[in-house]
Amino acid sequence: MPTPLRRLCVYCGSSVGARPVYAEAAHALGTLLAQEGIGLVYGGGRVGLMGVVADAVLAAGGEVTGVIPLALVEREVGHAGLTRLHVVHSMHERKALMADLADGFVALPGGMGTLEELAETLTWTQLGIHAKPCGVLDVAGYFRKMAGFLDHAVQEGFLKPEHRALLLVEETPEALLARLRAFEPPTVARWLTRSET
């Protein structure tokens, strides 16, 4: 059964990177989301790729929900023009709310924060904490070495092939969106959420 994508969480950099291709890809993804009627959930800033993707969704008539910790409102320059902006108290609250609001996750190029958020989201899928698709938009090969590391982890026995397959990698927004929609979650015992049993 295809995965319904009403809102997509996008992780990305608070800078635009060294090459114009990164901002171009963020703009293309944002425009496509709006055209497809998919709302954006993101970190709430108006700088860097965060601002580019949010502005693209808004310019195309889409819905944007930002989630930003109070401590980062000034550093990441909270976006005042969003459909809605949640200001929370901590990074933990930020990530939890973003995950709750979204039906899937995509990483655009970014730094340590982007990688940390992506890794945690993938781990939650692996453990069965959620059953939402996770992907990266591999702009100009930005994530190629990361994907290669995951392949190496499989070869060295630290990652199962089925868990490696949880990360969807595509080079265009259209192809990535199609993969996210076609995602079928693995059957995993929800052993971490004991309160549900």
C-alpha cells in the first residue's frame, strides 16, 4: 500500500553551501511539494537551505510548518512568514514534534545537525518506533560517501542489508517523492514502546 504523504519533514543546512546547485535543488523540492499538495515540516529558520525550501513552498501556494527552539530563533533567524511556527524549549522537543507532524523524512545537503536528525529518524524506523519513509536528495553526489559508509557497515557486519535499504537515495525530487510514496515499512517488533502493550 502506498505511503500517504500529507506532510514531509525536510532536514537541511542553515547555510546554502558552496555551490548554487544546492539552493536550486532545495527550491525544486519545495516547489514540487506545493504542487503535489504536500505540506512542509522543517526547522523553522529563514536562512540557508531551510529558508530556500520554505520560501519555495510558500511561493507555490503550499503549507509550511516550522519548529524551532527558542534558543535558536535568533541564530537560525526564525521565519515569520510561515503558515505556522512552533517555538519549543529544546532540540528534543523540536525533533519529536517534527516527527509527529510528518508522514516521511527527507534530508537535503547540510552539516552535523542534518546528519544527526537523519540518523536518528532512520534508527527510529529500524527499531519500529515509527514506520515512515526516510530519504536523501543526493544533490551533485553530496551523500554518495555517506551511502558508501552504510554499504561498508553492511559488509563489516554492523548493519543488516534490510536496514541499509531503509535509506532511500535519489538524485531528483520527483524520483525521491515516488520512492517515498512506494515505501513499505518493515515488520519490526515495537519493543521500545512497552506502554503500548
